[in-house]
Amino acid sequence: MTSPLDVPETATQAQPEAVLAGAGRAIEGRSLGQIAWLRLRRDRVALAGGVVIVVLILAAIAAPLLTRITGGSPTDFHQDLVDPTFSKPKGEGTFAGFSWEHPLGVEPRSGRDVFSRILYGAQISLLIGFLATLVSVAIGTLMGIVAGYFGGWVDTLISRLMDAFLAFPLLLFALALAGVIPDRAFGLSGNTLRIAVLVFIIGFFNWPYIGRIIRGQTLSLREREFVDAARSLGARGRWVMFKEMLPNLAAPILVYSTLMIPANILFEAALSFLGVGIRPPTPSWGKMLADAVPFYSVAPMYLVVPGLAIFVTVMAFNLLGDGLRDALDPRAR
Amino acid sequence: MAGFVIRRALGAVLLLVVTSMVTFAIFFVVPRLAGQTVDQLAAQYVGKDPSQAEIEATKVKLGLDQPITVQYGRFVKGIVAGREYSFGPSTEYCPPPCFGYSFKTQRPVWPDLVDRMEVTASLAFGASVLWLLAGVSIGVLSALRKGSFFDRAAMITALAGVSLPIFFTGLLSLALFLPTGVSYVSITDDPLAWAKNLLLPWITLAFLYAALYARLTRAGMLETMGEDYIRTARAKGLPERIVVTRHALRATLTPILTVFGLDIGLLLGGAVLTESTFSLPGIGRYAIDAINNNDLPQVLGVTMLAAFFIVVANLIVDLLYAVADPRVRLS
């Protein structure tokens, strides 16, 4: 770039000639990332979603610190706060059991602190949501690029495989698989094993969704001139796929990852709700909802709080994902 | 056309075979890899503190002593041709499609599944009418008034709808409107009580899907309204109503109906979350109970049934598409 001309402040008003002369920043090229960021910055709703996500992640990381401030541990029983006959939190009204020590009340029956269980539950939800998405995106991107680049029988094979995956009753398979894994396996045990199993199941069953998208994008990228140029310079398949095409696939990968995370968080919550997810006493939002079922008339807040936690998290990711798609995909407007 | 139908049908059968293999592998191969022995598996079906002799006897009775290929062969033969089971002195013939007898309750699997089909089908069809009407009409109105207050309110509601887990909305609606819970009444016994009891599950399920369909319809409609042939239709002086209904809506609805067919297929194989939220005794509830009991014949049966519905729905959608859309090549 030529260095900016030394023009006095007042000269900026004379526009067309200045632009033609290459003065000022107006003519500077913008990368796709910059354009997307400019568009995203104007999308207040998507930004709000992003802020909520950042706050949630920070809160999940700082869970031990935050619960030390309020004084509640997620596994301590406070049976003195629970009505022994109805096993609901002591006190009157909808917000019975809410106090400064227990900002979101206590669990029916056991009296464990709901606020800290929500925070620690966020760790589980976000961890599984992110890791499972990583697994899906890794498998899906690899399969999609390979299918789209090579075409022919490779494409047919991978496409049929994706069709087969989409034809499986996924929730049933996931339930069955999560149910048959014993408590100690593959050298892991306890909730480390449960998290690994859930990440694998959720990630492995969802890769065809992103695989299809990447395959379609690769098919159109393959016909572009820069790929021809790379090939004519002697680049082989692996170089073209991962050095030339992959950077051009960054936008759809980013968008669909952001939209897959909430789906995976919902999937984890559903598995935990049905009793094959994380094992107690480790808190999980889905399990909290399942625990709330017998108490929904006497302690409604215990149902509402984890439900809202799932809702806010999933909605925030969906808002950000929609915003990213609008910002990165020029055709989507 | 006949060749196309046959090829697609063969593909569907192949897919079912693969599904049965994968399900079989989940129960017979994955636990072995994870370190569970056949004896431990058999011990689950004996009772408390089983003796080694009892375990051996159970293994023989359930066929778990055979190699997995033999077990799989028997399973497939039962579905296609039926099989005979010997219970001590007497033999029982189990007609096709035979999914065997439950390891836990010794009841035959298939008749139980047929009994529960009515609940799941009632739930799926009732809800689908609601969500198709609501989702498509809201989507079309939103697209036609893009950017209006109605559009924004509808799309925020739709996004909230897809972000709410169905077990939460279900439990919430139960707590608010029907704290006593839902009890299923057969449509043949009392159609009015049937509809009254299913109303809440229908609305809850339809809310989720209507949100999805409204988003899909709006996006599809916006894309179609920008096509050249819409401009042509307007240019030749057609009234806007005709342009929207005959030209735009028709093109938008084809992909929506594809998704609809697949969703119905998926739901008929068990609306697992909805049924367990509302305690409806359908296929999905059966699946959960089977999985929690680790009852292999029941799980195999319900998974195969679910896969069957998905595959058949796929097949029907494909064939209808080929008939409706002249661009689909049959070769």
C-alpha cells in the first residue's frame, strides 16, 4: 500500500478525486472476515446472543469461585430447609426456599443448592455441547471434502453412508448405546467415562448433517479457478483439499458449528432427562428437569429454573448462529 | 418407472438389514469390547444372586451360548419366516414378524408393539395436522410481510420454539393446565375423551414442529418470491393472490412436504420424549422401558420398527418426488 498522502484535515471533503488518487482508507480492501464482522456488529440480536454465551462460559469456568461466594456446594444436603412431610422447600409461595445463601432456592427432598447445581450443570452442558460438535465437525468436514473432491465411487459410498446414518432412529440408538456401556470401560470410569461416551455418541451420530453441507460446498469449490491453478502448479489431492479448499470452507463450518452446539446441548439434556446421561451426584440440567417431575405442583420453580437455563443457552447460540449465517453468507439476505 | 421403484425398494431393504446389524452390534459387540462377559449379560435375566448353573441354563434358553452370527441368523429368520420356541416340554410357534420373547417378562414382543402403535399414531397424526396448518401459514404470512411487526414477532417466537426442549414445555404445560396428568383413552372407546386427553400433548408437540416449519416455509417462500418466474407471472398481470398460491406456494411446499414425510416417519417410530413427558403408553415409552431393563428382544424389536417407519417414509417421499417433480431423473 502507498503511504497516506499528507493532506490537511479539511481536504477530506473533496471526495471523488481523493478516492481515485488512492487517498484515505476508503479504498482499502476488506477481507471476508472484516465484512462479516462489520455486518455482525450491526446485528444487535446476534451480538446479545454472543454476550450471553460469553457470560455463560465465564460463569461455568468460575463456578467453584462463584459458589464459594454464595456459600453453596452443589452436593451438600440441607435437609433442614426442606419440609419433611411434603419434601418441598420450606416457606410459602412460588419462591419458597429462595434466600441469599441459595439464590435460586433448594432442591425438593435433598435440599441441595439449585444455583450451584445450575452453574456446575452449565459446565457439563457446554463441555459436551462443544466437544460433541468438534467430533461431528471433524468427521463431517473430512468426509464432506473427500466425497466432494474425489467424486465418483468415493462420493457415492460416503453419500450412501450419510443417507444410512440419517435413516437410523438416532435417539433410540443413542439411548441404547449410552445404556449398554458399563460403569467402567476403555480404561475410564465414573463421569469421565460418561462424558466421553456422550460426546462420542452425540458427535458420531450427527456428522452427516455437516458432512452434506461441506460436500455440497466442496463440489462448487472444485470448479473454481484457484483450484485449477493449484493443480496446474502440481498440487496433489491432499494439498488442494486441506490448504486450498479448507480455508474457503471456514465460513460454513463456523456457521453450522454454532448452530450444532445448541442442538447438541438439547440432545445431552434429553439423554440426561431420560436417565442415560451424566450420573448423579454430578449435576446436569436434563437430570434436574427429570428430578423435578414428581414435584411440579408443589415446587414449580425447581422445574422452571433448569428449563430456563437450557432455553437461554440454546436460544443464545441459535441467535448468534443465525446472525453469523446472515453475516457470512451473502446469498442468505 | 418400475425399475426406479424396484431399485429404491431394494435400497430400503438393504438399509433395514444394516440397521438390524448395527442394533445387534450395539448389544452384542459393544458391551464385549467394553469388557462385559456373556455370563454377566445372562446373569441379568436370572434374578438375584444367580448360581453358575442357572446362568448356564439361561444362556442356553435365550440362545446366548451360540456364536453371534447364529444368533443374528435366528433373529432375521424369525422376522421373515417366524420361528419355534421351546419352553420346557411344549413348543410355541411365533408367527412372522417374530421379534421373539422378552428376556425379562417372557411376553412376545410384536403383539405388545402393535398394541402401543395406536397411541403413537394418534399423537403423531393429531399433532402433525396442527403444526402443518400453523407452521406453513405463519411462514407464508411472515415471508409476505418481511420485516413487519408480525414477521419479527413470529420469527422470535419460532426461534424460542426450537430452543425450548419439549420435555420442559410439556412439563410446564402439565403443571399449568393439567396437574393431574394425561391418561390415554382409546379412540374406539370414546373419541371425545381421546381428543380431550391428547389435546395438550398435541399442542406441545405441534409448537416445536410449527416453529421449525414456520422458519423453513419463510425461508423457502422468500427464495421462491425472488425467482424470475414470479416476476413473469406478475408481469403478465396475474392477481397477487394467484401468484402467491399457485406459483410461489406450490414450489415452496414441495421441499416442506419432503421434510414432513420424514418427520412423520420418525415420530411413528416413537415420540420418545413427548411420550415419556406425558406418560403416554406408546412405542417411545416402550423403547425407554426396554432400554432401561436392558431387554434385548424388546429393544431390537422397537428399533427395527422405528427404522422401518423411517425407511418407508423415505421411500414414499422419494417416489412422490419423482412423480411430482419432472426434474428428478429416474435413471
